[in-house]
Amino acid sequence: MLPYGRQTIEDDDIAAVAQALRGDFLTTGPTVDAFEAAFREVVGAKHAIACANGTAALHLAMLALDVQPGEVVIAPSITFLATANCARYVGAEVVFADVDAETGLMTADTLADALTRVGDRKLRAVLPVHLRGDTADLPGLEALAREAGAVLVEDAPHALGSTLTVGNNVEKVGDCRHSAMATFSFHPVKTIATGEGGMVTTNDARLAERLRRLRSHGMVRPEGGDPWWYEMPEPGFNYRLSDILCALGITQLAKLDRFAARRRLLAARYAEALAPLAPLVRLATRPDWSDPVLHLMVALIDFEAAGKMRREVVEALKTRGVGTQVHYIPVHTQPYYRERYGELDLPGANAWYDRCLSLPLYPGMADEDVDQVVAALAEVLGG
């Protein structure tokens, strides 16, 4: 069975974890600092703060910004639940932005529409998602957010290694040139894996200091105090990432260029192999400015024209050894958010959801695996 995504763990990864297990520190030790330093170097940010997972990264970002109950955070509806939930964790309200139906991304136009629904409430943050690995229009979104008195926090778990071209400059996702912070996830299906794990990057030393404090119960150790002394100016959380997982993160991060190159080659093979199935099947559109390291290979399928329900296609592919997934059910349609905010008309999000299906994509795939997936899809849709 070809899953839609999976980790690539090699002998050096296993050896690094074993070495960490034999070391003096299993958590809050020097390997955490080393992973953060390596990550800063890779993405080009001044600060990187490791944490328990990508959801913790988003929660910490809201806490570091001191987002208050009743204030507003804007998030796209096409994303994982955590993007919106992080605002609710701190009592803020969510205004859902629509997305472009062909890319799944929040755009300047959909953000402008969302801004009209903020009303007289205070807007604190806008959370663009780099869906699949393709980058959102950060300069355009930043300009609108700044005009509205808010900052960007990039939700970037899909986009480690992705770049965007702004004018004549190539910028890295996570360098925070246009945002207050960027958040990442190292879940097994992401570009690099630590099992569970996350990271927040920022160029703001004040935010970085607060993120570090909040990930460890809010504790500080005042200079000149007794060796055992600590104080808690404000409560935080146990969102630390262990040395064991950071050891894996370091070896995985060293493979990023290889993983990225392989994902790009597989994506190009998909594009060529799927072309004969158009217009019934098309790959999600890549924005002109985006050079992605794709985390997800999303096909947009006209199920109605094919005379098939998506569930039929999913199940038929499974019998042929092809696993798939749907990214994502629009968050604004979830029962909790429907009850809180009522029914919303977000046609781009609905159109994306109606057609999307994520096909297998991970570095361990062989070229022939892509051909197998496409042949199975053609058989299922044409049968």
C-alpha cells in the first residue's frame, strides 16, 4: 500500500536517537539548542524555538502576541483545525477567510473580504497557511494586515524548504521577512520528521524570549538567585521538545535538500503523468511567485463529470494499493464553528473541498510508484 505520506528514517537517524538516549540529557539539554541553531540557519531567521508539536507552536504564537479574549484572528477555512483553534485557546474569535478555489490559499482579495467581517472588534493577527507547500502572497497579505493594525503569523508546517520570489529576491519560508512569526510541524508525514514536534521562528528577540518562557510553564531563573530558585511571572505550558526528538530533527534537517529535490522530481513526474487526464483531473495551481517543496500532492477531480462519488474513488484506489486523503474539510463547516458563527458562504473553500484528493507523495517513493498511482486513478475514473 502506498500511503499519502510517510516518514523517511535511515540508519543515521536511528544512531542519533540512540546516542541521545545514552547521553546525560533526555530533555531540556544541549541537543535542543543544537536543533534550534540548525533550524535558524536553514530558514534564515534570527530565532527558532522548538516545542512539542505544530499546534503548540501556534498556541505559543498567540500567547506571545498576548492575544486577548474577544479580539479577532483571521484564518483561512482550508487548513487543519489547529489554525483556527489556536485563537480559541486564548479566547479570541475567528473570522474565516475564503481561499482561491484553484490553489486553496488565502489571497489578498479573500483577506480583504474577511476584514469587512471583523466589524468594530480589534484584529490582532492574520494566519496565512502555506497549503501543500505552496506559499501564500506574503507581501500582499502583510500590507493588508498592517493597514488593519494586525501582524502575520505564518502557519507553515507544509512548507519547510519552500521559497517565494518577491521582486528580484528569493525568500525562504520561515525567514519572517513579512511576519511576526512562522510555525512549523515535524509530524511524520511532514518534510522532516521528529515523530511529534514543532518550531516557531521569529526575528523579534522579545517574542523569542517570551516563547521560550511560555513553553516551559512560564518559569524564569533570575540572575544572582539561589541555584534552585525559579519564579513564574505568568503561567505557561509544558510544550518542550525532548533532546531525543531533537537529535532526530538534526539528522533529518541535514537531509532537507535531498528530500526537497526528491519531492520536486516526483511532483514533476505527477504533472506529466496526470496531464492526459485533464480536464477531469488537474493538479492544484501553483502561484507564479511560489517554488514549493510540496508536502501534499493535491489533485482536483471533477467527480461529477466522472460520474463517481469521492468515496467510491477513495475505496477503489485503496483496493489497488493506493492510499489517499482529503486536505481539508473547511473548518468553518465544523459543528463547533457553525454553532458559534452560523452558516458562512465561502465558495472558494467549498469548491476546493468538493474536488480535492491528496495522492501519495514522500521521498521514499520510486518513480514507478507515481505511474502506478496515475494508472490506478485513470482506471477508477474511467471504469
